[in-house]
Amino acid sequence: MDKNHQMWSDLGMDLETHDLLCEALPGAYGDVFLSQKNRPECMDYFEMVAADIHGIRPAELIEEQKKGRKVIGTFCVFVPDEVILAADGIVTGLCGGSQFWVPEGEKVLPANTCPLIKASVGARLGRTCPYFRIADMFVGETTCDGKKKAYEILGEDVKMHIMHVPNGQRPQDLAAWTDEIKIFIKEIEEFTGNKVTIEGLNRSIHIVNEKRRALARLYEARKNACVPISGTDALLIMQIAFFDDPERLTAQVNRLCDELEQRIKDGNSVVDKKAPRILITGTPLAVPNWKMHNIVESSGAIVVCEENCTGTRYFAHDVREENATIEEAAEALTDRYMGNIHCACFSPNEARLDDVVRLAKEYKVDGVINLNLKFCNLYATENYFVERRLKEEGIPCLSLETDYTDSDAEQLRTRVGAFLEILGDA
Ligand code: BJ8
């Protein structure tokens, strides 16, 4: 039995699934990434992580658990990684981005639930994803109704802590979130057996800020007229950022950015300068959901920015460093998380519309694809405002809804092709 088989078997997981995934994933990955031309050399690290996504990182997590560290799984960018790191815990993102897990999720959830939720529940209950088995505790959050109820089901199978996210950003909402963070600190201290000191919290705030700065640097490079990296590669990096070691990830992203900045100086673009520049806004694109980026980029356009939680919302704005007390640090975390993540769970959510327009201008895009997962009512309803605002601003917009299956790929390709033609004629 090889190392990966042994690990899966120790986790009580199905070896047939392991072999199925090992067959399917490299094929899917290869089709999307390895056919790309002129890929930056420093994608080698991210390529290695993606190619053995079910082996290398899970094995590292298990090694750390043997030393007594706890692995905490999260589903939303509102949950502050800084608190977990300050208690010497390890964070791993858990959002499911593959159809592979959906049927198992549908055994316990209504079929008209968004695929991200179905895949996440299916991955845990079906015992088919090592990250979902390794995590000692899950942290959920009260953002959308589907997630709230799904966490109750997951909570019967794994230890779960829920953070109650307010529906707005009024002063009383911010105060409520600061309280949630303080409750979370206590919970994490108890679970890990490690005290969260102000020194530790300031240190972890700095580590996560460094990661944010590296990712912001990557996005900065994508603003250039000479585009040094494909949107699909940038998306893969963002997806890996959710479960990799933060300091190693930062170093690898900065290494890549050195290369990208040199490419810009050399005028070395991955696409023709005339390729339409696209911003994608909407629901998150959890790994391995590369569907829309692949369609857009294999149709001759380039994705230069994502206004979503696997894009700018993940890294925009730092947390204030060098706080004097835990109370002050909790407020600094609140300001960054509540003040800057403009999720459709907020009402009203005018700031997201401002972000989309600002980013469209900063990245000099020719058009916006407003992309939502099927059965996500929050984002689907917010489409009304997104479309209206973009129209007012004179920015072309195409709204699309999809899931994790490939059944609509050709239809989407046709619609994207027609949109790109309109952009080309403009
Ligand atoms: S902060 S976007 S990561 S909640 S797509 S599960 S909303 S039905 S993922 Fe999200 Fe946090 Fe908001 Fe970001 Fe529900 Fe919609 Fe599904 Fe969604």
C-alpha cells in the first residue's frame, strides 16, 4: 500500500474513491492548465500542490496533529484565521468546488441547495475528501440560510462552532461581531488548550497581513496592459491560499510576483494585447471550480480580476497591527472583516457595487461577467442592483448562473462568445 493509500485508509476513507480522484483530477487539471501557453515558471510550486492536492498537504496536517496541533476547517472569509493561528492551530478552507461530492450532499439536503453547500456536506459525510476528515473542528457562520441549516447537519458528525454574522454594518453590528470574535477566541483556546495572548495575536495578524500583501501584489500585476499571468492560474493560487501554510504561501506568491514584474518590464504577456479584459464578480469559485475561467480564456479573452471571496474580498485591506490588548485586536479584526468583505448577506450591500465599479476601472476591463452558483438566492437577488449599476456606469455586463456539472458548458461557451463579440465591436 503506498503512502497516500495508507493515509486514506487510516482516515477511514474509501480507497476506490482515492483511485477515482487520482485518475480524474490530473486529467481535469491537465486539460485546464497544462495546455496554457507561456505559463510563468514560478507556477511550478502551485502546480505541484494542485497535482497532489490529496496527498502532500493532508500528510503535513496529520504530521502536525501528531505533535498536538489542531486543524480547524472553515467555510467563509468572515472567519478570522488570525485567531486560530494565535492558538497554534492550523486553518484549512473546506468549501467544496466539485460535482464529485454533490450527490452525497443531496442525500441529506434539498436538491435546490447551492452546489457549494451540497459538495461541502457531501465531502464530509461521504468520507471522500481528506481535508474534511482531518479537520478536528469545523467553524461555520450564519451567512446564508442554506449554510446555516447545513451546519446543523454537519454538527451531528463533527465538532462545530458557529459564528453569528450580523446582516449589516451598523455600529451595533460591528460591536456584535467584536463580541463574536471574543467568543471565538475563548472557544479556540479551550479546544486547542493554548492561550491566545496579545503577542501571539499580533504575530498572527502580521503573518496573515503579509499573505494579503503578497496576494494584492499578484493582483496588482494583473492590472497591467501586459498581462503576465492567466486568470486561471491566478485563481488556482487563490484557491491554494485557503489551505496552504500561510508563510510558505506568502514566500511562493512573492517569488512568483518577482517573475511577473520582470515579465511586465519585458513586455511578456500571456495574451494578445487586444484580448478583451474581463472581471468576474459573484459567488466564490472553490477548488477545483475552474469552469468559467477556462471557458473565458479558451475563448480568447483574459480574466484580470475576481470580485468575489476567492478573489479581492479575500485579501483587500490589512488588519491594524501592534494592538495593545485583546479587545483592541478584536476591534481591529472587526474593522477589517466586517468593514471590507461586501458579501450579499448584508442588507443593504451598496459597497459591493462600488467595489465592482472601482475594480472594473482599476483593472481597465472591457466587460464584467456576473457569475452566480445556481440556487444562491442572495447573489441572484443582488443581480438586480449589480446589473443596474453597471448599466448606469456604461460597463457591459453578462449575468450567468451555473453549477458544478459540465452539462451547460457548451451553452455557457456560446453566451460568453457572443458577449466577447459585442465587446470586440464596441
Ligand atoms: S462572505 S460569499 S464565503 S458567505 S454561494 S453558500 S452565499 S447559497 S459562499 Fe460566501 Fe462567506 Fe459571503 Fe464570501 Fe450561500 Fe450563496 Fe451558496 Fe455561498
